[in-house]
Amino acid sequence: MMCFSANACFGSFILLSMIGVAAVAKTKSSSQVMFASIPFVFAIQQMT
């Protein structure tokens, strides 16, 4: 899905990346890292 404006895409990329960093930082075990990194997948999708 493409955004209607470049600013919206970039803003959602920044927001999703920050959520991903916070989620990965709060993981307690290494098995949770894959689930915590899901926001990064959506952030990358916003940049393409």
C-alpha cells in the first residue's frame, strides 16, 4: 500500500521504527525478539 504523501510515509516510518526499538528493548528473552521486531517489517514497508 502506498501513502498519499511522502510526509505521511516518512512519519509512519519514524513512528513504527520507534515502536520497534521500544518493543525490542523490553523483551525479556531472545525468543521474543522475532515478535518484537514485527513493527520493523511494517516500517520497512512504509519506506518502499
